[in-house]
Amino acid sequence: MKIFKRATMFRVQRHAVMSLCLILLLGVLSACGNAAKPAGTASAPKAADNASPKPADGGAPAPAAPKELIKTSLILNWFAEPEHGGNFAAVVKGFYKDAGFDMTLTPGGPQVSATQIVASGKAQFGMANGDDILVARQEGIPVVAIATSMQKSPQALFYHKEDKSIKDFGDLNGHKVYVASTASFWQYIKKKYKLDNAQEMKYTGQLVNFVNDPNALTQGYMTSEPFTLKQQNVEIGSLLVADSGYKIYAGVYFTTEKMIAEHPDQVKAFVEATVKGWDYYKDHSEEINPFIKEKNPDMGLDMMKFSAQQEIDFVYGGDAATMGTGIMTKERWVEVQKQLVDVGILKKEEDIDKVFTTKFLPKK
């Protein structure tokens, strides 16, 4: 019996030991199986199936959609030409877009009043000569100059080179002068140089009467008429209006008092992008001119090249050379306003600080 019980007990103990070993073996195999399974292949929790994937490298999430561009218009002071080169450069190179604008450049012309269009709110920005800004304000149009494209006007009076009697503005008495009767510069020159005997002729924009009369003069621009007249084999001399003492800013950018008060950030962005465009156009005019030609196919690229070269001193010279493109000074504005009052174009002087501002120009 003892032998039987011992044998029985031995079998029970052996069976228990074997069962325990089997359990341990299964545990080891299970652990090995889990260790061999590639990382990341386990089923994800169902709640995560629709979750947005995160960047594998732990980087930042995808950028948000870009801000919607602000539809904006600039009314040019004439048909598209190199005198607007900085604005076209700012469009072509994306400077306006970078500033947040969907910019439209709208051509001007003889029947277009940029000051009235901007004042009405149909455009946010416009271009005009400095004296036009002063006249508009006298008429109750609350526009403010915010930058200028040119430090001095390229406007001039042209005469036939064969006429040796003309050396200065005081020599115009006894000559026909084709000029717009409402031109402020002409009123100033007539009074300053006592041109009581100059024969004032109606300027139509055509050069044929001037070409056919060796005794005549005509108004025009240094950036265009010399090229056109050279094509007709007409040799000319010129009297730059700025040399008479009438030193207006030309191609002045302006907006309204309301725009400045309500959207100063947009005004600043516009000015900075425009200045950047002009600085680019200086050395890349031949890249930009074909885009100008798309808007003005009647103007050839050879003439555009001439204009761009001629306007360099007008845009980048003077105060702009040291103070930055687009700069204006209070002294110049005060001087022109006094001249316009003196010839009766303006009835009175106003606070010049309300006429223009340079606070939106980029720091030099």
C-alpha cells in the first residue's frame, strides 16, 4: 500500500509539474510571438480611424489657407506707359499680392478725373500731379498725397533747334506756344517771365502744327516727344518746366482722408509695395515693358525703352537719391502752393500738413 500510494503520489506530482511547465512554455511562446510582431501593426482603436493624420516627423501641421486678397484699384494719370513702370512691376513681380491686394491698374486719359473717382470710392488710390492735388482740395475733394513717382515733372516746352533766338523762357515773346490754357505751369511761366506777347495756341495733343511751324513751341514730356519728333527728323531744343522754378511733384499717389483714417494698414502696404516696384523697375524695365505694352499696344517697345531711360533722373534723382524713392518734402509743397496762390489758381493757402504725408513711406 505504501508503495502504491507513493507511486500514485509521484504520478500526481509529476502531472502537476508537467502541467506547470506546459503553462510556462505557452507563456514564453506567447511573449515571443508578440515581440516578433512589427511595431505599428496592431489594430488602432476604432475611434482613431477618422482622426486626421499627424506629420510622421512630428512637425507642424499644414499651414492654414491664405488670406483672401483685397480687391483694390489704382487710377493711373494717363494711358499705360513707362511713367507707371513701378506699378506694373509691383503687379508682375507679385509685390501687391504679397501686400494683400488683388490690384487693378486702370488707365487714365483726357476725360478721366482720378481725384473724383477716388473721392467717390470707386477706386482706393489714384495718380495726379502735385498741383492737381492742391486744386482738388480747394474744390472740396478730400484727397491726400501719400508718395510720388517723380521728384520733378518731365514736362517741357519744345522748340525748333534752328531757332537760335530761344535760350530761356523769357525768349518766348513773339512765338506761338501750343499749350493747354488751363495748365498751371503756363500761368506761372507767363507771369514770372512777363510773356505778354507770346501767342497762346490751343494744344490738342497733336504735333503736326508745331512740326510745320519753325517759329512755334509746344508742350510735351521729355520722356516721349523727343523720341516721336526724332522719328520725324525734327531737331528740337527744350526748356524743362522745372527749371522755370515751378517744381511740382509729378505722378503723385493719393488716397482719401477717409481711407487713411479707416485703413492705414492698407495705405502703408500700398505705398511700400509701390516703392518696391519702382526700385525694381529701375534695373529691370525691359523685363516689365512688354506687360505695359499689353495694356497700350500703340506704344512700341523701342519708345518704352527710351522713356524708361529718360525718366531715371526724374524718379530716382533729387531727394530720392538720398531719402528714398517716393519721398516728398514740406518745403516743396509749401512753395508750389504759394506759386498757385500768386497766379490766382488757388484762392488761399491751407494747412499743408493736410495735403500730403510721408508717414507711409518705408524708412530709408
